[in-house]
Amino acid sequence: MIGLIRVFTAKDNEVLQAHGNLIHKQFEVPVMSRSIPDQPLGIYDDASEELALPKIVELGIQMEQEGCRLLIVSCAADPGVRELRSRVSIPVIGAGSSAALVALSLGEPVGLLGITEGIPPVMKVLLDELIVGYCRPEGVSNTTDLLTEAGRQTALEGARSLVQKGAKAIVFACTGFSTISFADVIRKELQVPVVDIVEAEGLMAANYYKQIISAS
């Protein structure tokens, strides 16, 4: 079983399971999803990330004890990934680094779409000179804003502006875009490749998980 950590408090089970279901459907691996407590707006700035870190680590340790063979921290900033790796004996995959590495393999200029004031550091370091721009859609400041029609519309406008700046592909710097299946919207409307951050973490995790299972 892959353990997937959502870094916001999900009250709706469908929303909680969204990332795991996407990975299970695409890569045919079992995924158990859990969310951290008392964080309804997720991680959207330094303060909220600092608040979430111990919760992520505690949940990851618990999920290993429950039998998970690999963990995913499903957040673009890779919060708690380094800390978890020092506390558990199983692999830990971060969403942000996964998406950046997939984008890096394209070798083309990319535009990043996120909800924070700046590019998540782990993604900025890996993509470096390939980044032609970053867009935080107007009026979107946390993941719940993406669930509204207005949030989706401004996100599409943001992606379009990145393409106009020269981006040959769009990279999600927030997993909330995956929750609303926004990659297909961009692919259809703008005719450009999209690195969906949840698809990317699933790609990495499924590869390692299948190796772990086949070797056991």
C-alpha cells in the first residue's frame, strides 16, 4: 500500500480521495489517503507550512506503522519530506520535486501555475533557467479557492498568460489543480502539454512501489 498525505484537513471524502484515486486509476497501485488535522486551508505560506510540518511527520510515521510501503507528501512545497525521510524506513516521495523532474525531462521552457506568492523552492532549484514565468491566479490564495468557478476561470487565464510568455508546457505548482482535473482543461483550451503534479508524484511512487513489491 502507498500512503498519501494530504496537507489540508479534508471534510469531504471525495476530495480526500481525489489524488489517490487518480494515481490508482492511472498506475494501478493501491493508495491509502489521509489528511492532517486542523488545517482547513492547507499550506499557502511559510506560517501555514511551519504549522503543518509536525503533523505531516506524525501522520507519516503512523502510516508506516499501519503497513504502508511508501509515502507521498502530496504538496508542491514538499513539506516534511526531508524530516520524514529521517524518521521512517520507507521511501518518501514529494509532489513538487516529482513534477519538476518530469518537467526537466522535457527540456523545454515551462510556466508554473501555483497559489503561493512565489515558486516552491524545491521546484525553482530543479527547473532553474527553464522557468519563463510563474502565475498565481487572481483571487486564488488557497486550495479551496480553486473549487469555485471563478477560481477555475482565472487559473485558465493565468495559464494562457504563461503560454504567451513563451512556455512550451505548463507545470502545476499546486496539487489543487489536480484535484479539479484542470490539466485536461488546459490541454484542450491551450493545446500545450501539462505536467500534472499528482500524475508526476504517482509516476515516481508507482515505479518504486512496484519494485518494492516485486522484490518482497
